[in-house]
Amino acid sequence: MSLKVGDIVKLRSGGPKMTVVAVDEDRALCVWFNRKDEYHEEKTGEFLEPTLEVYQSRGSVPLPFHE
């Protein structure tokens, strides 16, 4: 699988829809929002590509992942 920035993904084991914001080799940095009381809390996480499935492809060009 080749993830691209802007793809909307989900963990194969379930969970929220997440947006890919960076990719590097076999990892993707994703962002999603959790509803917390009256606002939405932004969360981020780094995931191995094999643990993700594409929900909706955005067709963006992959960008390097920076730490």
C-alpha cells in the first residue's frame, strides 16, 4: 500500500477516521479529532502502514516525515 498525504485512513482493528499528514517509508503520521465536552480535541499518532486501511484516497503527493 502506498499512502499519500491527504488520504483518509482507519486502523484495520477499528477506530476513528484519520487524515494522513506525513509519510515516511513504512509509517504515516495521522491527525484526528476526539469530541471532548463542547469542543473537539486534536490528536496525532504515528502508525505503521500495514496497520492502516484507506477509507478515502486524496491523491496527494507524499511528503517526507520530519521529526
